[in-house]
Amino acid sequence: MKLLNVGAGSIRPQGEAWWNMDQLHWQLPVGSPERRKLDAEPRYREHDITKGLPFKDDDFDGVLFAHCLE
């Protein structure tokens, strides 16, 4: 199973199934513990969702899209 969490923010499930995507780098100071942790996450993708998704159709079995459009 492969799951995509769009607009992940601070809720980024870890594990083989999850891919997390958001635009967090500009919010986190370079060298901060939060940014280093984010950079170390193997399944985090920095991306602007207004440009579309950087994945092929049918790449995921499910998508979590919570609290993205407030």
C-alpha cells in the first residue's frame, strides 16, 4: 500500500506506506532542528501543490488531504 499525505505540515506519518508532501522549507530556519529532521525524512517531498502533483496517476492507493484549504 502507498499513501500520500498532501499538505503534511507537522503531521507526517512515518513508515513504508506513507509519502508526505508540503512546502515547509521556507518556513524553517536553515540549520534549525526542525529543518534538519525534515531533511532527514526519506519520504518527504517539498512541492507546491498549485503546480500539480509530481507523481504519476495511480501511484497511490489513498490520499490524505486534510487542513490544506482553510
